[in-house]
Amino acid sequence: MTEISDIAPIEPRHIVRVVEGIPATDGAGVQLTRVIGQPALPMLDPFLLLDAFRSDRPQDYLAGFPPHPHRGFETVTYLLSGRMRHRDSTGHEGIIEPGGIQWMTAARGIVHSEMPEQENGLLEGFQLWVNLPAAHKMDPPAYQEYSVSRIPLELREGGVEVRVIAGSTSLHTVGPVVQPLTLPRYLDLKLPPGSRFREPSAPQHNAFVYVINGPLLIAGPAGSELQLQRDDLGIFSRGDEISLRAAEREARCLVVSGKPLNEPVARGGPFVMNTREELQQAYRDFEQKRF
């Protein structure tokens, strides 16, 4: 029988740093905000990049992302509004619609394009890059694609909505995306005014929150409480529980975590490897059309 004294106390995670995204342009001129992968936050192992895009101006997004290569990591595209068409060098093609996720494992190499499937209206979403361990960077490319109807929605006390894209929750809701190499958990939360979300968290995983609509109230250092605003990214300390709450307005955020790889990273544009030599080989392979 377990004695009360043998039960380890819960160690809440708090926000150790708040990062603001910077304006950036990618693809053929798409206007976006770069949050991870910028000078202030080059990476948060295993996460290499987080771009947010939100515009109802067609000139900001119509040029899209024409064919371009990737090797050595995964790209994760999650749409809140709008539609994107994907095509690639393996013959794969599909449309990502609102609430849909595409988790593409580029691995040893792929050439793909992502183009808006609309000429006007709001296009809003995110692209996250997740690193792959050295032993799996040259695996075959793979996809995990799911429409909003296949992503479970968990309802909690106070009207909190938890859309579980990857990983699982303490209420045993399991997201459709599975990646045992980095054990990601990717949650999209909606919190009514004054409501709270609490959830156990793997202590050794890196975790962050990105505020889609705020404000959002989260514990800070030394017992303080921080108010994160729209488009803020908060990096969590190590710990085994995440807790956050909405203020006087409804809040929405992404809560993402994953197992750090703790490996050297050599990155150059669309390629992420472990050594400079591997990076140079990736460029040679692409130039010689080996993808």
C-alpha cells in the first residue's frame, strides 16, 4: 500500500519566457509571422519552426508555396480558416480544410507545393516543423492527414473545448496523429471567460503555448501570474502539470509539447540534418533530382 508521504507532489509548469513573432515572407511571397525559427528563438527541441499566418487580403497569400524540397524533419500544417491544396513528388495530392491537419514526414526527401485553394477570404493557420532523430532522417516519406471530423473534440468542465490532434489527455482522448520518435502532443483549446484548463504533462518534454485569441492567464516565475496576449508564445518550465485560464473574454490557444532529441542540428533552408556534410549531401541529392 502506497503511503501518502511516498506520493510525489505535483510540480506545476510556469512560463519562463514569452516570445513575440516577427514578420516574415516565405514561399512565393506569403506574409506570415515567424515565432520559432527566428533569432530570438532559433528552436525549441524538437521543434524547429513555427509560422503563423492570418490574413483576409488575397495579396498576402495567393502566391502560396510553389514546389520546394524538404529532408530530415516533419512539416505540420494546421488550418483554422481557408483551404490549401498539397501536391508532391511522390504523387500525393489533397486539400487541407478548416480544422484539418497534415503531418508530413519528409524524412529522406520530398518536393512538394502548398497553394491556396481560394481567391479571397480569410486564410489562417500554422506550420510547425518537428525534427527527426538521426537514425530516422533517411526513412521513406510518409503522411498522416485528417479532416476536422476525424480529430476528437473533448468537452470539459466550464465549457472548455480540447481538440486533440496528437497525443492523449488525462481523460483518455487520443488524437489521430501518432509519432513515437518525439511523442508530440498537439492540442487546440477554447476556453470560455473565466474557465481553467489543467492537464498532466510529461516532465522531461519541452512545451509551449501559442495564444490565438487572448488574453490568457498562466503562472509565471516565483508565484506570479502572466497575461499572454494574442500571438504571444510562452515557453513552459519543466514540470508535470500545465494550468492556464481565460480572463474576461473567451481565449483560444495551442498547447504543444514533445520529447527533445538532444542531437546536433545542421540546418540550411529546407534541409535539417545532423552534420554539415549531411547537409551538403542533401543539396547535391536535390540538384541531382534524387528526391
